Amino acid sequence: MRSLLRRPIVHQAVDYAVGFALASAAVRSGDQAVLAIAAVVVIASTAMFDGPLAAFRVFPTNAHRVVDGAVSIAGVTVAVGTDISAATRLSLLGAATVLTFMSVRFGHGIRETRT
């Protein structure tokens, strides 16, 4: 039996939580467009991958890992390379950290080891 954190439903729930946290931060931020775009991309990518909480099941989980990595890299690039507020920068960096950690460490059994 796989541990709870190795299940795709947990990864997908965390991705949704990150997306909705970014959307919530966008409402209160001075840089609303940056966080709103990031929230839409995270929520859309989570809703379209082949997982138990998916709405559309457009692409497989391996592609979702790549999308999570690309979103993380884009978030760090925007946070470091643009003139945005500190709160927006912190939100983007936090989201990128969580997405990267979940994709690399708990990647739907792709890096599953046998004991």
C-alpha cells in the first residue's frame, strides 16, 4: 500500500490549494494581474491532468510534472526579474517552492523505490 503522500489525490489537492491561495492573494495585492495569471495557470493545469480530482483529463501525469516545473521556473523568473511588491514576490516564490517540492518529491510514484 502506498503512503498517503504518494497518492495523486494529495498532489492534486495541494496544487488546487496553491492555485486558490494565489487567487486569494491576487484579490488583496497591488499587482493583481501577476498573481491572477499564476493562479489561473496552476488551477487549469491541475484540472486538466489525469488524476482523481481532474475536471477534464487532457494530459497524463508525466506531462503535469513538466508543467509544474515550468510554472515554478516561470514564477521564480517573474518574482526575481520584474518590479513587483514584496508580498507578490513572496507569494510567487512560495507557490513555486511548493509546486517544485510536490512534483519532485511526491511525483505520483514515478520515483517510487522498492525496499
